[in-house]
Amino acid sequence: MMKQDYPKDLQKAIDFHGHFCPGLAIGYRAAKAAMEKLQVERAEDEELVAIVETDACGIDAVQSLLGCTMGKGNLIYKDYGKQVYTIVSRKQNKAVRVAMRANVFPQSPAQEKLRSAVFSGQATEEERKEFQKMQQAKIKQLLTTDTDTLFKVEFVEMPLPQPAKIFRSVTCDYCGEPVMEPRARIKDGKIACLPCNEEYSRGW
């Protein structure tokens, strides 16, 4: 697909992310799958909540298409290292879990070697060009493969995440900067923000 052939929502996601890569394509397809399953459109406020289990490129597609962002409080990140996206509709009280299937596009040893060379900074110019071709081919596969082949998409039961809250700020007595009250600590009888506080732990 040439750039001008991309759907508008995909191009918007690419512009937001800064470039087009397989990771963004995964997030785009996952977001579209969830929207279709839930029959929803982009959230203006907190109508939708996205719970993502990776910090990879796909999150930017989720933010762009679904309107779920850290700033609005309807993007929840869990550091599981998995291409899994759970989208919750507050209005419907429903949640859809979209999980990338294993070994959808297995790479050959030669492709793995090429990838390692590029990411280690040791690839030649010719190898970098070959890698870009490989990436473009993978993007095309991700955009054209049917949803059920790419993902396991299912409704799941889960408690609704609480809406985002706005807390009052207090002033750190050490750096003088405002900090939200629930994140403040007491250090030597004074208010301390987390960077100014010295955490105490006995290993648990």
C-alpha cells in the first residue's frame, strides 16, 4: 500500500507515531478489532478505557484511534511484555481482549540474523535496505491478514477501572514543587515528593 492509499485513521496514527513500523500496524489492527467487536467510535472523554500489556509502538495506534491516553486517565499500562490490548466500554459495561497469536509470521534464521545486525548497529547499508524491505513486507501482511488469524478476540469479564480522579496538590518542603497529595510522603515530619523521599525497605 502506498502512503496515499492508507485509510485516514491509519495515516493519523502514523503521523502521531512519527513513522510506520510493524509494531504500529499491530496496534492499529488490534484497535480496529476491538472497535468492531464493541461497535464503538473514538472516545471523546473516558467512554473507553484501554489496558495495554506492552509499551511497544502499538500503543500509539491505540491512543490515536481510540482516544485512550495517559493524560485523560483512560490508558492503563501493565508491564507484561505481551501484545495484548483490553478495551473497555463504560457505556456498555463490556470489555474486549485482543491478544496477538503466537508465530503468525515466523522469521527465518536469515531474517533473524539480519534483524540482529540492524539493531546492533553493525549492519551494512545493503543490509539496512534489505531490512526495510522486510519490514514493509511484514507491514503489508499485518494490514491484509484476516483478524482471526492475527488475534484472539473475545469478550472478557472484568471490573470497570475507576474513572480518573483529580487530587489536590501539596508543596514538597524539600524542592518546593507541587505534588499530588496521594503521592506525597512524610520525611522527618515534612512533606516530601517521591524524588525527595528516601524509600525504606527490608526486602518485601
